[in-house]
Amino acid sequence: MDLVDRLARARIGATYNQYARSELRRERLRTHLARDGELLLVGEAPGYRGARVSGVPFTSERQLTGAGPAEATATIVHRVVRELGLEDETLFWNVVPTHPGTATSNRRPTRTEVEASRAFLEELVHGRRVVAVGRLAASVLDAPYVRHPSHGGAAAFAEGLRAVVDSRAHRSSYPRRRRSKEVEPCSTCS
């Protein structure tokens, strides 16, 4: 069974599993992951207008089809990745791959949800250059941090990603475990 099938069957706390009943979202995620990019951008969790609808992290339905909801974070991330010429080598993922929140809102993933998602994250991180997008990702990954692009962070995100890519030095093979304190994630999901 592949990662996408395992994810579709997973129950991760009280999150909404957007892959469970959607072959379209599962197929989109499989296609995305089949690119086998060397660079992995890891955010917090799917946003209600992003991967919850599209099935692809940091990607809105509008980016895939030209219709449906758009998400500011997805728009910024894709624009910066394109400007840096990294489209072919970049994969997107989230610490928690299923949506915490409702069809119209986001919430922070709980520590339990982060831990329940760890196996998926470890599988994707292994052997790639990893960038933690936002505080939650930074708290669980041994990877360079860049500011999340939401709430006025677009310029800092672009600058941070450019600096990380220019360094080309960091490669993470697995997330570090942090159990001693509650994680402090970004205020919005990616």
C-alpha cells in the first residue's frame, strides 16, 4: 500500500481527511509526489481553501483548474518557487497532512495530531533538502526555517527561501522529536 492509500485510511485526531472519500484528491497527491523533488517545503496543515479542497499541499483548486477557491498562501508559495526556478525540484507537504478545522475555518493541529502524522512526514523528509515553513514545522523538523507567507509575511518568506536555496548546504533526513513542551504553530495553516 502506498503512502497516499495509507493516508486516505488514516484517522489523525479530529482532523478532516480530505483523501478518505476522494479519488480525485488522492490521484492529485500521487501525481504531485511522483515528481520526486529534491526540495521539500513543509508547512503546518492544509488550509480550508487550499489542500483541503485541492488535495495538494500549498496548492489551491484555482491553481489546478482555474476555478474554485484561491488561497493567498498557495499563490505566494507557488509564485516564489516559480521565480526561484524551483518548480521541477520542489515538493510540498504539511506536518499534519489532513485538515484541522471546518469547511470554512482553520485551527492549529494539536500535539497529538502532530505525533500521529509523524510517520508520513518521516517518509517524505528522508533524503531531501527540507525547509520548514512556519513555526510549527520548525518546531518538529531539523531543517532551516522560513517565515510563513500569511499575514504580511510574503516578502520574508521569499527572502528566507532564497537564502536557504542559495546555501544549498542543509539536508535533513528525519524530523527531530520534541515532546517536552507544546508546539507553537503559525496562526494560520498552509
